[in-house]
Amino acid sequence: MSSSTYAKQSVKIELGDRSYIIEIGAGLLDEGAVYAKLPRAAIALIVTNTTVAPLYAERLKTALARHYRQVLQVELADGEVHKNWQSLNQIFDALLGHGCDRKTVLFALGGGVVGDMTGFAAACYMRGVPFVQVPTTLLAQVDSSVGGKTAINHPLGKNMIGAFYQPQLVVCDLAALDTLPQRELSAGLAEVIKYGPIADMAFMEWLESSMDALLARDRTALAQAVRRSCEIKAWVVGQDERESGLRAILNFGHTFGHAIEAGMGYGTWLHGEGVGAGMVMAAELSQRLGLVDAVFVARLRILVQRAGLPLRGPVLDAADNAGRYLELMRVDKKSEAGEIRFVVIDGPGRAAVRAAPDELVREVIDSCC
């Protein structure tokens, strides 16, 4: 479907003087007018990776050339394993090496890894420069590019070093999803699916009826999935920007999922794959806590499976698998005084953050891995 036959949609993140728009549509990435209202600057720096750069970097560069005197580019290695200090320093090297000032605008062109690192670099460079998210994966469009959470990984924990720093604009070009590998598309669907159980059961019902269309990359279905996901995230972030309470519900499935990623080695399982299995585990925990019934858990399990995501977590330690999961989950950002706190489903369409006895968590892990 061409951009001319697809209507652009917008979702606003309401954060006072730091509010911004998420633009959703096909063909937006290289539409110069989309970037016209950004802060004025002499230099723009595109941060991308070796996979995305050959596909989209020149197109974005051409679109930005009418707004900036100089458009620079830095290419990072692709993959979660490279979401670290070394890659972050590549961005700083480019900024300092070209004498970039505090008005320089950074553009994150890529998936969640590129977006997180670019945002963190923008938060740190000269104590804060403007940046724009141009997400090219479904996962980034529906989740990581929105809400201002930026970070890098540490060998002992995922996203443990970072900052809350909001972008000036998010540009979700649905046409960029055409080049996404099927495994990455499925991984992105995990972050779409999570919004139903935590906030909107009507959306979950729509996903059940639309999953085949989403997997076939139907543009209209993808537009609806991205828009509704962004609306729900915008509603949550607008009330709790710095995750002091409500925003934690967006991490449904992530406590288990992050343990899988860290335990397997970053990049072995995609983030969305960890979240997929993690949501099943979190739903099982919710059932064992008496918050939802087996019918709801089975329903979520079927949806996760239809999206092409794993239902069972991997074995991280043959001797004491549950013990290894618990060890990794205690590093989770939601943990308090060593007590692991889980996002659970407190009835369909509602989420809560709760602690659970280790024995119960062990039972869930043993039955789900």
C-alpha cells in the first residue's frame, strides 16, 4: 500500500512542556515535512546499525538535508549483545569528533537497541541534546521508542544503566516493517499482546481476530496495532513518567523475560521472545495467586503461540533452574530490598505489581520451563 492511500495518524504523549507527537503512517521516514517542527540546529546525527543503514539511512539523510546544514551518521554493530558502553562511546566519539554542540539533534534509526542507546547518549551529551525516534521494528514502534526510557545493558542486568529522557518526536513508518524478518515481527507482537491483559480486553479480543492479518503484515491491521499500543502507553506514561507506580504494569512478562535474556546471553533469545514466554509465566503466577482463572491463562497462551512466540522458558541451570531465575530476577529494577516484584494480572484487563513467595515462583518456573 502506498503512502498516498494511507492516512497518517497521530498520538500525543502528554507531559507538559515535554509533550510530543507519535506519527504513524506508511512512507513517513523520508517525508521531509514530518521533521519541519523540530528544534533548529546546524547538525543532525543519525545513529543506526549495520543492518538498517543500507535499507533506510540514505533516505532519512535526504529527508533531513533540507533542515540541517550537515547530516552525519554513525553505524553501530547490530544486536542486543552490543547494547553496551563500547557502542555508546561510538556515538560520543562521533559527536565530539565533529564538534557537535548542545543544539545538535540525534536521530535513532533502528530497533529498540538503537533507540535506547541513542536516547541515553542524547541524555548524557552536554547534559542533554534533542533526539528523535525513527523506529524500524514493530517492537520499537509499539513500545521502546515511546515514553523516554533509555539505557544500556550490564552483564549482570538488562537496562540497569540509563535515564528517563523524552524524545522530541517519534516517527513510526509502517512501510519499514516490510523488511523486518518474521522472527523480529513475532518478537514485536509480544509487546503488542501485553497491552490487552494489562489494560484493554477489547484490544485483546481484536488481536485474537486479527493475528493472521498482523502476521501477514496487513498494513491496516498493523496501523491499528501500533496506534492502540501507543495510545495505551501514552495514557500510562502521561500519569507516571518515571515508573514510580502505574508505569510498572508495562513490564508484564518482563521480569521473567529479562532473566531469560541475561541468563541465555544477550541476543540468544530476542527481547520479545523472552517477553512472550515471560507473559505465560506471569499469567501462571497470577492464576496461582488466585487473581485469574485457568481459562484466561489458556487464552493468553494460545495468543502468544499464534504470534509465533515461545510458550516455555529455557533451562538456565540444569542443577537449579528456578534458583538461577530467582537470582537473575533479584537484579530487576522493580525489586525492592531483594524482594522480587512481579507484574500480575489482577483480573482480565487490569494489572498490579505484587511480591510472591519464592516457593510459588519456583513452582511456576518448574512448570513453565
